[in-house]
Amino acid sequence: MTENPYCLNIEQIKGYLPHRPPFLLVDRVLEIHPSGDIRDLSHREKVGTRVVALKNVSFNEPHFQGHFPEYAIMPGVLVIEAMAQTACFSIYPQMQMAVDKPKQVQCLLVGVDNVRFRRPIVPGDQLRIESLVTKARGRVWAFHCEVSVDGNKIAEADILANWLTGLTTVQND
């Protein structure tokens, strides 16, 4: 088995996503498994691309002060946002090859279906978030995402996202 070249730390993640604390919900990208030839920008070629990321849940996150004071649990909407942010890394390999690299990716969440939460997420949990591209048509892509803690699936959702174009770019020298 070959080593995955797409393992990203928090600084690399901040250079790619526009989100910042407290709404940056991916701490590390462990793996990106591109589907098809990464030089081929055909959207259909990207179906099957898989991303694995981690989110460490800390009591110091501001939402735990009010959700809920007696029993802190991570709000479900933030779990969905963590899944959506993970899905954004599906095009990371192509962006690294682009001549005009976007400064950051702008991927808008446009739909969520089939959401299920199997147990609350509490401070101290480490979320393993997996995203799989299930459909790609132009700039609109569909993903199936799952979240697990200690090997147990605790949440899942089908997510629809739209990639923005015409962003500020950084020229390669």
C-alpha cells in the first residue's frame, strides 16, 4: 500500500479553507484518495473521491457554554458543518496542480438530506469524518459523509455543495 501524499496539518488547512475559529471544524486531513486522473478536470472523474479528516472536540469551544450548561453536547449543525468542510478537500489534489491556484476554496453548502445522529458528541471525543463524492455535475457535487468516534458510526448525512469560481488567485512564479 502506498503512502497518501495528502495529509494536511492545521496550517495547510487554514491556507485552503476560508473558515476560522470557532467555525474551522477540521483539525487534520488524514487522507485524500482521488478518483480518476487528477490532471483530468472532468467532474464525472471525481465520483468516488474519498477524504478522511479529524476534529478534536474540546470543552473550550464556545458553543459548549450554552449547549447545554449541565450536559455539554456538540450542536448537530456544527457536526454537519464539519462534514461539509471535510468534503471541500475532495478537489484539493486538482487545486495543487492548477496554474492559478485559488487563494482559498469557496464551497457553499446548498443541501442536506438523510441526516442521522446516533449518539451525542461530547467534549473529549475525536471525530473521524469521512466524505465520499457520490455525484458531480458541473459545480454542484453530492457527498455521503459519516462521522465516527472510537470506530463507532455516530452521524451521517448526504450533502450537496456548490463550488464557486472567479476567486482571488495567487500566481505561481
